[in-house]
Amino acid sequence: MQSGSSNIKINERIFSLCTLFIFLFDFRSYSLSIKADSRICWPHWEQCRAFLNLKSLPDSYEINILFAILFAVIIFGIFGVLKGKEKYYFGSLWILTLFKFFYQFVWHFSGMHNFELFHLIPTFAFLINKKDRIWGAQVSWAICYFLAAFVKIHESWIVGSYFSSLSLGLPLVPKIFIPFLTQSVIIFEIFLSWGLLSEKYRKMSLVLWTFFHVYSVVLVGYYYPTRCILILYSLFLGKLSEEKKFLKISPLSILFFGVVIFFQVIPLLYSEDQKRTLRFEGYAYNMIDANFQCVNKTTKIINGLRQEQIEQNTSSMHRCSPRLILERIKIQCEKNTSTQVEWILYQSINGNPFYEIVNEVNACELKFSLFGENKWIKNQSDKLVGYPKHNAVTGNQTFQMQAMNSIIFKDRVIENTSIQTFILNRYNYFYSFYLLLWVGMFTWVCFSNLRSKK
């Protein structure tokens, strides 16, 4: 018993040290990124710019002092881990977790939510599941991977059009094989997310997830795979808990997991294409879910003077979010209440045509509703305006005060392969199959664990 208890404590200390490193890694950049008058607000707190307007160098030491305190908290936590002082590192983790949640999900919308969810969810689960902290974090990590599969149940991965519309395609994979590989990733994440919680399949799952993250560096760089590998290894390199059943999950943890899953699946209640409207962006995962290109035209009118700006973006990772663009416009409107902003937004995803999804004479009067209807965001079929060329993961972002060479073309450039066309013609069947597979797997996992009381 003492040996088992000792191993648990060691595992807790290893995970604590890894998650403390991620806090240190993240706060390094956060400490320089706050600008009070240009903060993007969340839908649940639209008045964020009027709250806690701290300044940074060279104007003030306010932000620097705040992050100096957080740095001290991290050091205190590391000291606690090395000395085996639970109260020290648990206390530090609570402070850091709550601050990071406040900073990223209340103070302002940074666009870094995917990275934060993959860090804060297992850390918070670790802290609140007192019955077995490591097991709570392990279950939460399996849920994170499982929800990543849900994100991919879309044309982007079922057809593989996210990657086939890139100029370089999917790294090391011929274009004709892209749909086979992308669909295999969906299946892999549905099953081997839970495979990590099985002693029988844990090692195999661990190897395959390692390969997945190493390969992903080619597309997304080090930032995301680094935190994933740290948490993955700190949780699953050792043996699983001897009583690895959901009965060791506290009611508070179950409620927490329920909220996380709820915000991921709630888009199913809406008929709109969530990849276009990005209604719940930030509340759920977005990851590599749609290959965006957009043209955003705004004309600011102040005292009869017109100032036109055109923004074109071909980066597949830059989400042309109507809500975020509206937030940027609102900042201009707040600075001068007599401002009127005409706004047109063209958007293309996955190499499909550009559609006009916004055309408003005064964006200053618009409001975004998280759960209600946003009539100012049009259906994709309303107005086709042209076609995109192949783009890149990084792509280009250009701003200009007058007309520029457009990224919208008259004729179709990107063509699907015969296999992709076959899948598109039967897309509803493929979509339904993967959605049912996802729901079925989740149902089986829940019932099989709840049934096992011994």
C-alpha cells in the first residue's frame, strides 16, 4: 500500500512539474500582449475593454509587476514539487489555473483558446478530482483527444479538402490518398483516445499519439505538440490506476466534463455551417477544422469623409470570423461615436467558392448573439462571388487603403479528385456514419465503466 501511495505521489509531482512548465512557457509571451484599448471581448462579457486596463512598458510597470508575481508563484510551485510539499504546489497550481482562465476566457479573447483548453482542462481536472487526481487528469485528457475527433467530422477531414486545397497538400501524402488518411485520423482519435485508459491498449495508443504529435510539427510547429507530449507522457508513461473506473471520478469532475462536452456538441442544434459562422469559437475546439481564405472590406465614414480598407488573408489557419471582425470594428466605433462603418466580408473554406456572408451599411449598429439569431451573417448559398487559388498553412495577410489585386478569381482553380467527388456525392452518409460512431463510442465507454463496480 505504501509503495502504491508513493507511486501516486510521484506521478502527481511529475504532472505538476510539467503543467508548471507550460505556465512558465505561456506566461513568457502573455506578459507582453495586453493592450487595453484594443482587446477583443468574449460574447459573455462584451464590456471587457472597460475593465482592468493595466499598462505595460514603456508607459507603466503594472503588467510587469503582475507577471513578476506570477513568476514567483511558479517558482514557489516548482520548489514545492522538488521538496514534496503538496500544499505549496497545489496552492500554486490553483492560483495559476484560475488566473490563466480569467486572463484567456474573461479578460480578453486572444485566439489561443485551443492551446488553453488542452492545458487548463487536464490541470483543473487534476486539482478537483481529489479521489484520484492523476486518474481525473487522465480521463480529461482522453476526453480532449476524443473531442478532437468530433471537430474533424466535417467536410474538411471526411473529404480531405482542407489539405487538398493547400498548395503543398498534406505533407508526404499523395493527393489521391488524402481522404483515406484524414478519415483514418478520425477513427484513430475516436478509439485510441480511450485506448489510453486501457492497460491493454495504453502502450500502443501512446506510441501512435507520439507519432501523431511528431508528424503534426510539420504543419503547426512546436507550440501545440510540446504541451501535448508533456501532458501525455506525464500521465500515461506509468501504469494506470488499479481501480481505473469512472466511479473514482468525483461528481464535480463529472459536472466539469459535462460542461466541456456540452460546448463542443451544441453546434449540432444549429442548421448553419459552424465552420463558417464560428458561432462558438473559443468555447469549443477549432484546431485544423477548415481551410479559410477571406476578403474583408470596411469603409469608415466620419463627418462625410470615407476611408476604405481592404484586408485579404490566404492563411488556412486564420479564421475569418464574422464576430471577431465585428469586434474590431466596434473598437473603432467606440473611439468615435459618430463613426459609420460599411462592411463586406467574402469567405471561402476548403477551396470552395467565395461567398458574401456579410454586407452591412453600418456595422456599428450590429450585435452578435451567442445563442440567438444573427441575421447579418448570411447563408453561404446567398451570393457566390468567385473562386480561390491554392493557399498555404501560413499564407499571406495584406492590408491596403485602396483597391488591390484580388485573391478572388472568376474561374474555378481547385479541383477535387475522383475519390473526393465520390465522397462528396455521398457526404451525408459519411457524416452520419462518423457522427454515430462517435456517439456510439462515447455511450459504450460511459455504460461499460459505470456498470463495472468491482
